[in-house]
Amino acid sequence: MTTPHRLIAAVWRRLRGSWQWRILRLANATFMVGVTGVVRDDAGRVLVLRHRLWNPALPWGLPTGFARRGEEFGQTVVREVKEETGLDVRPGRLLRLRSGFRLRLEVAYEAQLVGGELVVDDFEILEARWCDPGDLPEGLQPSHRELLTDLPRA
């Protein structure tokens, strides 16, 4: 990772709270839509990522990002997984749709791995792992753990 990326990541982590939300509000639609992908491989394992910009105590989570204005949410999963990992996925069924923190809507879709080569975006992602849903890393976001716990086996 380059020095400017490290600087941006350090500043972002220090901003916290309302300043992060103000910046995100300027860059996104009035209501932000956070989209999460539960990506599975042919063995039924799920893809989990250690995120650089998240709370260091809870860095692990599923591929997640904000939908762009006018973007179909299943395609947000496709785009975010590609950007963060280099992998190609096919979106599946809607798993969750609920209100989130402040002005955010949270959406989660299943997604099936269909190709690509695992190469993490080192600006956002520190590490990627394929895990059995019953053997998830410590420091996984509670909402993502809940989502995986509620998920029927593939």
C-alpha cells in the first residue's frame, strides 16, 4: 500500500462518528444503502474479509459497500466483491433488508463464486479468508455473525 493510502486510512479512522457521516453524506445519496454479500464457494464456505478502515477491535466482516445512486443492489454485491477481492460472483436471493444506523438502509444478498483470482485491494482489505460458517474469525462484526448464524446451510 502506498503512503498516501496509509495516510488517508489513518485520517479516516481518527475522524470517527459524525465527521465520517458528514463526508459519506456528501458522497452518497440522501439515504445511504449499505449492501453486504454472503459469498459462498462450491464447498459452502463463506468469504470473510479483514477490513482496514473498520474498528480495529472488529475488523472482520463480509464484503460490504455502499450502493451507487441508481445501482441495483445485487449488482452492488458484484461490484464490491470485484473491487475488494478480484473475485467474480453471481448475486442470489435477498437475505436481509432493514433500517440501519442513522440514515442507512442495510441490504444483504447471497452470492455464488463464479470465477476470478483472489487479489485483495490493499487500500480497503488487509486479508481474505474462506471459512466454514461454524468456524468464523474472532473480531467478526456482530451483525455479520448474526446474518451467518441465521443462514441456512448451502
